[in-house]
Amino acid sequence: MDLKVLLSKAVLEKEESKRASRIASGVDLSKLVRMGFNEHPYGMSPKALEAILEASRTSNFYGDFQTVALKNAIADFYGLKFENVCTGAGSSPIIEMVGCAFLNPGDEVLMCPTFAAFLDMAGIRMAKPVVVPLNEDMTYDLDGLYAAITDRTKIIVVCNPNNPTGTYVGKQKLIEFIKKVPDDILILVDEAYLEFATADDCVSMYPLINEMPDKPIVVLKTFSKYYGMAGVRVGYALAQPDIIKALMKCPGSMVSRAGQAGAIAALADKEYYAEAKKKVVDGINYIEKELENMGCRVYHSQTNFIFFDTYMDAQEVRTKVMDAGIMISAPSISRVSVGRKEDNERFIEVMHEILGR
């Protein structure tokens, strides 16, 4: 089956989750080099870890249910107001809050193939996910999304950079798209991986919250990826106050006392994360170059993972890589998360052995 057609079915991440569960049930992941879950290979800032440990000492007491200090820290970081911020235990619960606040049965949610939580957001509320195929280069097809708008369209999802492809839509093209979308359609921009981006035009859309007050825009962010806090579970949304108020009326998830403290410390430690990003980007560049030298089709990434085609069965490749002690993923074709330098080099050695190239 053509890769583009396969991806357009938008089941890749859902199937990947199922496969990951099966692997987890039969394999001791602690014995594998983890290069399959898009985790940060260098982990969180030591200052964030210290803050988490210190906050944990008083975890017998409830934390701040309103996450006031964390919201203020996030607002200050972006030059926004407290009223522009909603927090949750990761960005996935906030995706559910968006669905709860804005979707009704029969509504349509437009997206290209992306993170499966957006399919669930629609399906749970009996809304219809409308999936527009990606462009040939695996980038989001904004023209296709615009052409798919109907009078039932309630939300348009744009994951930028996209998961699982790692590709992105440039600033000007995305802004032009947002401008022409009808003002009664909520635009949900998932920027889970954006902080890893190096392209000058791969930037956040949060300034549009103030620059386009008539546009209902929600920007999703997380501390799981760039900040290396995947197991801590802290995410947030940036939007206009009325949208935030609507989200806050929905069942959500509380960020733990430790998570709040760690996230605040992480935002402040820009030096650590800048240095860690350099190492991640070096790893991305190394793996991409080596895979291309082996004849693989590589979709150049603005994230901490690489989507690539070996022209072999992706599940077979993953199994062979796992036999060598490394876990990668296979959402239709292969995807590998960047690791530490020695892990990246070992992965490339294994790929040479598998491909014989």
C-alpha cells in the first residue's frame, strides 16, 4: 500500500500504541536502549530535579489546585497573562478538555495524520474526525484542510512539528492559513516538539493569541519532550481568557505539587536546555546523514525523532533492532528517537548490519 494512503488513515499512532503495549507486556524495557518513545535522552534540568525532590518532601499535603505559581511562571515566560494559561497532567488531558468544551455529536474535526489523541478527542464525543492526507513530502496539507471545511467543522488540528513525521509548516504559511479559516472554527495548534526546532520559520503561534483576538486559537505545550519530564506529567494550553474559562469548566487533571515545582524550575534553567538541545540536534543530524548514506528515505526532522523508510517491512526492522537491544517504533514506516551519542552510534551500527549497506 502507498505510504501516503496508509498514513491518511490516521491510525498509525493508535496502532503504534497497541504494539508498544504488546511489547511492554513481553519485553523488559529496562534492558533495552529506549529510542522509541520520543523521550529526552539527557533528561530534565538538575535544578528541576532538585525542585521536584524538595517538593516531594511535603507531598503529604495537597498542592495548589489552581497551579497559580506555575501559571504565572508560564505567563511570564511568554509575555502573556495568568488568564491565558490552563494546566494539566500532560497535554493529553488538555486535549480531552478541548473536546469536552467545544465538541458536540456530529461536529467535524479536521486534521492530517497525527497524534492519535485527537482522534479520541473527536470519537469519544461522537464527533467526526476528517483526516486529510499529508503532502508527498509528509508535511501538513493546509490547502487540503481548508478545502475540507464544511458548516459542521468545529476544530482544525495542526500539529507543528508533526508527530510522527517530524516535518513542519513554516510560519508565514501557517499564519496565512489561520487568517483565512472562518472565525467560528477553533484552531488547535499542538507544539509538543517545537522547542527542538532549528528552522528559522518553525516558530510558535502563541503571539497570535493577542495579535488575532477574533481567532479562537489554542496552543498546546508540554514539559514532557524538550524539558525531559515525560514521567512527571505537566502540560499546558495558551489561549484567550474566554477559551481558558471554557476549558476550566471541564473535568481535567491536577498537576502534582512536585510537578509544579519542577516545571517552574525547568522554565528558569534556559542554559541547561540550550546545551542539551545542541546535543540532541547533533544526534539528529548524525542519524539522518548516516541513514541517508545507507539509502534510506529520511524525512528531515524538527523534533527529537526521525521518520525514515528503509524500504523493508517496518515491523521486521523494529524486531531486528530490538534483538540487538534497541527499541524503536514503526508507525507505518520506521521512527527512531535520538539518544545519547553512544546510543546513536550503536543504532547506526545495527542498521548497517540489518540493511547490509
